[in-house]
Amino acid sequence: MAEPVLEVRHLNSYYRVDRSPFRSREARRQVLHDVSFTIERGEIVGLVGESGCGKTTLSRTILGMLPGYDGEIVHHSSRPQMVFQDPFSSLNPARTVGWILEEPLRAAGGMTAPERKAAVLAMLEQIGLGEEFASRKPWELSGGQRQRVSIAAAVITHPRLIIADEPVSALDVTIQAQILQLLVDLKKQYDLSYLFISHDLNVVYQICSRVLVMKDGRIVEENTVDELFDHPRHPYTRQLLAAAE
Ligand SMILES: Nc1ncnc2c1ncn2[C@@H]1O[C@H](COP(=O)(O)OP(=O)(O)OP(=O)(O)O)[C@@H](O)[C@H]1O
Ligand SMILES: [Mg+2]
């Protein structure tokens, strides 16, 4: 049964640009053009396209971080959580891993301190880091371990949808595979859906069920992952596939 967690309808996004210091009239540049798609419960939807096409702009707009947009964004559940390419920018360097994982629970409320501590330790086990990692700081972790922590921080409040923006691009291939496996395991356990942003079609092939192809801020193809690889419809998709070989 289809059950959408997110619907995006005719979305246009804009950035303000100051064309001239002498002119006060506001200029804006449109980055996303008439973007529409739905993410159903349990899906991993890939978003691919070359650098600068608007992938991060789309995730920022969905999360309400960009004021300049029109169109419709319908969340059918709690606010999505984000996982970024560089966990260094998202993890507070002054705090311990235990604090970082507990903070979203504190912010959400409804749990006692001992309950939160227990949830943090259980989550640490689940992401394959032992309890001893609770007292470490982000810089005392490897890149892969750091990404595990940032994924855990996104998942710990049990959102329905995770937006992962190039979550494995900074990692080498073996670590990439481990992190992808972790994302799949967590999806099963917590009934998650993902919008999985990547410029790497090979990674998308490994994890996604459906793919959106973006070019210059427009979705030019939406297809199942098998059809996309076997029978790409749009010339731009064929171009991306050829480049990935
Ligand atoms: N804060 C901003 N102000 C103005 N323009 C921006 C801003 N952020 C991004 N842009 C522009 O919007 C366009 C889309 O950028 P975006 O970051 O969404 O691309 P992307 O697909 O995520 O690229 P990448 O794969 O390199 O991460 C680019 O032309 C970029 O220069
Ligand atoms: Mg980006």
C-alpha cells in the first residue's frame, strides 16, 4: 500500500543575488524548476545529477532552511532528519559522542535522563561502536565512525524520513560499503525512508529502489533503479551512465 511520507509539488527555489551594490531592487536566481516527486514509506529514493544542479538546494528547501521558494512541500510525518557528507561540519567538536547522541532526545523531550542514556548506549551498539565511544569527541574518531555517529544522531528520534546528502562521498570504498549497509539495516529496524543524494551512480545502484535524475534544477527522469540502468529514458541519464562506467 502506498503511503507517502513526503510530497513535493511544483517546487521552485530561488537564491537572492545582489546584482549591484548600487541597486536596491532585489534580484533572485531560480535554482529549482517545477520539481515534483513523492517518497513512499520504506523507499530509498536516489537523487542524482552533476555538481551544482540543485540537489543540496532541494534538501535545504524541504527542510525549511531556504525562504525563497514556491510550490508545495507536504510532510506526512515528523520533520525529516539530515545526514551530511562531512560529519565534521554537523557534529559539535566540543561535545562527546554521548552528548551528541543524547541531544536530539533532550530536544524532543518526553524521556527521563536514564531513559535517554539507555537509548544512547543501545544506539551506539547498533551502529557498531561500543559504549566506550560515548566519552570520545568527534576528532577522536575515524571518518567512517564519525559518519556512523551522525547517522545515529539523525535516527535516534525515530523520524520517518532521512535526507542523506552525499553521506558516503568522503569515504573510501570499503568504508562506503559498510555505511551503506548500516543505512539499510537501520531502515529495516526503524521503518525509515531515505532521500539519498549522490553524484555516484554506482552507490545509487547499490542502495536505491527509485531514482530522480536532476539536470539544471529540473527532474528530467524518474525511474526504478533497474529500469534506469537497463533502459534509461532521458539522454542526460545515458550520459551520466556512460560517465560512471
Ligand atoms: N547560498 C547560496 N546562494 C546563492 N546561490 C547558491 C547558494 N547555494 C548554492 N547556490 C547555487 O545554486 C546552484 C545549486 O547548488 P547546490 O548546492 O544545490 O548544488 P548540488 O547539486 O548540491 O551540487 P554538489 O553536487 O556540488 O553538492 C549552484 O549554482 C550554486 O552556485
Ligand atoms: Mg550538494
